Amino acid sequence: MKLARWLRDQRSDSGCSYAELAARVGVHATTLQRAASGQSVPSERSVRAYAVACGASVDTAMDLWRQARRGRLRSAGPASPSPQDIDSVEMLRAGLRELYELAGRPSVRVMEERAGAGRLPHSTAHRILLGQTVPRDTHQLTGFLTACLVTSSEHPAWIAAWQRTRGNQHDQAPSAIAPQRRAPRRHATTTAPARPSVPASGLYASVLGPVRLWRDGQPLSAGSPQQRALLAALVLREGRTATAAELIDALWGTEPPSQALAAVRTYASRLRKVMEPGTFVSESGGYALRLPGQAFDVSVASHLARQAEQMRVQGDLEHARIFLRQALGLWEGEPLAGVSGPFADAQRVRLEEWRLQLLESRLDLDLACGLHADIVAELVALTSAHPLRERLRELLMLALYRAGRQSEALAVYSDTRRLLAEELGVDPREELVRLKERILQADPELAVNTAPSPTNARTPSYIRPAQLPPAVPDFVGRSDVLAELEDVLTAATTGDSLPIAAVWGPGGVGKTALALQAGHAVAQLFPDGHLYLDLHQTTPEASLAAALHALGVTETAVPAGLKERSALYRSALHGRRVLVVLDHATDATQVQWLLPGARGCAVLITSRKRLIDLAGAHLVELDVMSPAEALQLFTRIVGRPLPGEHGPARYVIAACGFLPLAVRAAARRLVARRTWTVSDLADRLADEDSRLDELQAVKPAIQSSYDELSVGQADAFRILSSSAETFLPLKETARLLGCGIADAEHLSENLVDAGLLTSIGDGTYQVPLLARLYARTLPRP
């Protein structure tokens, strides 16, 4: 059988045993072995798991599996018609039934899940399979095709067949196909013009005001408030998937109704019908909107804000003002107006705070461009609406002073001090006091209308740092972990505590690349800057000095003591929204001195160790890549298609242990040797004794982790690496180490923290492939 041969070839290319493949995908080794035996057509699940374990193409595996199913079915009887031959309802029924057989006769519940919530109810699927009906519309038809594993490229032929049967349905019995009701027009009448900012074509969703939908510039019905809340939750995820549980929490919080899941599915089904096919998708038990960034007003606003910041940095203040005005123009009153629920309440606060920050930035630029007289009235109205927002009062004082109204500027300060004392029992912040003193002294610098930075009025010495290194251009995969980090860091805009995300994993696993990707994804939420500190082989004192210099503190003003530096660092960040990225942290003690002291900031940390002692940190473990991700990374770095070389390529990434650093090293070695083929590279990596020499960047990474081990931990690593067993249960580990179970577990977990041992659950451990090869170079214990 062609399928069986292909499966056996993939295992051979991977160089793995059935036990190793089974461990990767959680399927019994006997199941995988039986799938490749050729004695029968295996299940779809077995073939898919086999391909994933080998790092092979799942699409190719599914194509071969369908061919095998088709061959078995056709050997038992005449074939059903292809979609091009279908011109009647009866032929359509037969064709749909064949698709069901080719898909392995999944249950109707499985079909409902595959199709996506609301697209193909299991009761409808059952009636279609019994021949009692056919799909009522193309939406339901594509749901059935998806449930039967028909690729999207084949959908148009089946849709055309379905449309032909609709044209011939007068020749059929009345019950052959239900009459299609004409859907009511969802477009508004010509008396309801589109919003000026709405694109003239395509779908567009807005949440910076009432939650609304448009198609081709005309409004659509977004449904009930709860349905609009669901739409808003998906829009604010900007393409990322929201699970059903997350949507239930967003709509109802901790007290959802008993039929919450059914309600979510109903709302999703209604929204899908309104939108264009393929834009409202169901995946991984949740929903997502697959629309370009310009289809969401929040994405457009973020893009305009980034453009404004770029123009400001380049000194083009006028264009920066224009971009900010365009961004602010997207707000239409209260964000998420008319939508209830805990998620909407939290996001409403975040979006309003974001609007005020953009507004303050625009007013800063207005002052820098000499428009102080033009904005006084606006600032008076804003300070009246937001009386406790000291930044607006600073701007008003500066605008009044530059307009020659010094006494009124000082009166604003007096009013602010009285109001803060009465309402909060506090004094004005230092920046406001300093501005008052400068006005009294008639500081000539205050009269300059071309201040280069919007932060100058806030504190003359403060610099907006932009230290985040560029994201890795060939970054691939890691979507789940990336979304998790973004969710943690985004909490800085709404939460009362300091969000801290700490990514840990072995050397070379891609922690820094992931952190930079996440940092750039949320960068727009931190308008006051981004700090990046590499903590490798440095002291907290030196790191704090570097951070203070980046924030504009002169070298002579940096105090000598560690505690004093940390206190000044927290003061410099107080009241600002800064993202702090701490790369290569050694332990929690090193990090503790570099944490901001107040809300508004966020911290992203990378470390080879689990920072369990860091209070409040959200720990995220990063493991090696999946075979598919590793192959994608290898192919992207090589920069060319690999026709006919997929087998050797899969061997290369398996020989790299799916470690990103090793995969990069292998791919770059191939790029540097233009006369090599992938097979040449695979042949060189086949020699395990010289593999680390071929992957030159890997050995130092492993050695640095090994050098940090204690004597006892180093001995344990060498002993465990010398075992011929792939998997080491705790009992076997204790026997090899010659100690009790508790001591063996303690040593093993220390090695896990060092990235030199992997815990695979149930008290079982495994030495990573490249770490095992490194251990061969060490003296025997």
C-alpha cells in the first residue's frame, strides 16, 4: 500500500523508534506500528499523529489516506459521481455520502465540531447522511465539506454542483431540497450613509464607540447587546482565537447562565451569516475573525499611533500631529457603547485611557509646534472633565504661560494643589511642582516653542527609551505561548498590579526571540518607552546604571548604592507606562532590583531557570519546537524551496533535537556552503561524535548551563547521559545515581531547571539529544 510505504519512509527519515514517535504525540507505539503495516487502512487520527510525530507533511499524509480509503471503497462497488458530473439532487446525495465514507465515517458529533460551531448541527448532518435533505446553503455545504476533510481548494467544484442542483430542483420531488428563503437585505437604505472612516469595500468592525459592522461601506446588523459583546471580544483580539470558555467569561463573568455555551454558539452562528465566508472561523474549540488589520478600527488606531511616533522620532512633528488626529478621530464617544459584561467594562476603561494618552501626546506636539494659544480652550475643557489628571494640568499651565498668561498658569497650579488635597489628601507630583517653580523663575527654556520631545514639559531630563531590539525576521510558530505572553503584558493597561511574565527554558530554545516578538506585539501599549537590559554576566548595580542612563539620568546623578539606584529607578518610572525586558536573568534576586514600583509598566523576563521565588510572576515554559515548526524555520532560513529534499531536511531537524538554536546553525551552515545539498548536510550530522562540531553555536550554550551545576549535579548529569535508556523513570534514575527516590528526584529537578534534563511527566525524565552528545565529551564520573 502506498500510504504504508510513505509512513515507513517518514519514520526512517526521522531516525526515531516507534516508542520515541509515540512519546511525541501521546499515541501508543503499537498504534503507529499498525498504521504503517499495510494490513488495513488506518484511522485518520493514527495517520495524522504519525505525520506530526515524524515532522512530515500532514496534508500529504491526508491525501494518501484519502486515496487509500477511496481505493478500498471502490474495490467494493461502483464509484459515486465526481462533483463535475453532478446535476441532480440524487447525484449530490450520493456524492456527499461518498465524501463521508472517504472521511472514515466520523460521528455526527465529530462532524459538527470539525465544521465549526453553528455551521453544521449534528442533527442536520444526520439527516444529510440519511438522504433526507441536502445542505440548505453554501455556508452549510462548506461546513459539511470541512467536516469530511475536503480541502478548501475542492470546495468551489462542490459549490458549483450544489448550485446546479438548485437550478434543476423543479425536476425533483418537493421534498428533495427545501425551498430557499430569500434572506432579508442587511444593507441599510441609501438614507444611512457610511461613516467617513469606513472603507468603501470589504468588512469593517468598530469598537471605539458603538460596536458596529459594515460591508462595502454600508452598516450591517450586529445583533443584540450580547451578540455585539461577542463581536467586540473577537475584534479586540485582532485575529487571535478566543475559546468558548473565554467568551463566556467575557460576556457573563463568574455567573454565566446555564445555557451560556449554547448562547455563544447561537451568537457566533448569527455573526457568521452576516459576514463573508471564511472571515468568522471556528478553530480549537473557539472563534476568531480572519480579517486584515485595516478591517478593525483599533488596529487602524494602533497603526496610526505607531506612525506618529516614528514621525516624532524623526523630527517631523507636523505629520506626527496629523497621524494622531486621525487616530483620535476613530473614537466615537464611549468605547463599546451599549455593550455590557465584565470584559467590555475592563476594555472600555483601557480604551478610554489609551485615548487620553494619545490626546496628551497630540497636545504635547501642538505645544512643540507653537500652537499654545489654539489649545488653551481645549485644555480647559479637558481639565474640567478629568480634574485629577495632573498631566493635562501641566499642559494647560505651559500653554497659558506661553500665551503670556503667567498668573492664570499659577492659578491652575493652586487649584490643582487644593483639589488633590481635598479629594485625595496628597500633594501635586514633583513634575508639576517643578513646572510651577520654573514659571515663577521665568525660565527662558519654557518659552521655546520647538521642544523636540513631548515629554519635555513633564520632566526636562527624561528620555523616552526605545531600546527594544528588532524582532527576529524569520520567527515562526510559538503562537500559543506568544498569545499567553501578550495577554499577561496587556494586563498593564487595566490591572492594579505590575504584570510580570517570566519565560524559562534551556539554552538555545528561543527565549530571547520569543520575548522580542511579544515585546513588539504590545509595544504600542507602552507610549513612554521600552527598556531592554541584557543581564548576562552583569550585576544589578551595573544594570540599574544602564537603565537610569537610558531614562535620561546623567552619570553624575546616579547614586553609588544598590538600594539608592533601585529607588531612583522606580522614581524615574513612576507615573509612566514603560515595558521593561530583562533578558538572560540568572535568578529572582537579580531581577528584584529592576522591577518598577507602580502600575502602568510591565516586565518581561527570560531565564534558563524557573524563577519560582519571584513573587507575582507568570511563569511560561518554552520547550523545543514541534517537528513542523522546526522544518518551517529551517526552510525559511535556507531561503529556497526544498523539492525532493524533505526527507533529508526532516532528518536534519531531528538530528538538531528540534532545538531552534541548532536548527538555525544547521540552516546557516547550508546557506554558507552553496555547493552543498540538504543530503550533504544530513550526512555530516549523521556522525554523532562530530555533530556538535558541525553545529558550532550549540556546544557553548550547553556548556554554559553545565558550568553552573554543582559537583553533585554535574556527576548526576554525566551518569544519566551515559544510560542506554531513552526514558528514565524515577526508580531507574535512583538506581543509576545510587541514591534514594527523594534525592534522585531532587537532582533530576535541578537538572530540569538547568535545561539539561526534560521532565515528560509521571516521574519520568529524558536527556535531550544534543545534551547527551555533549555529555560524551566529558570525563566519566
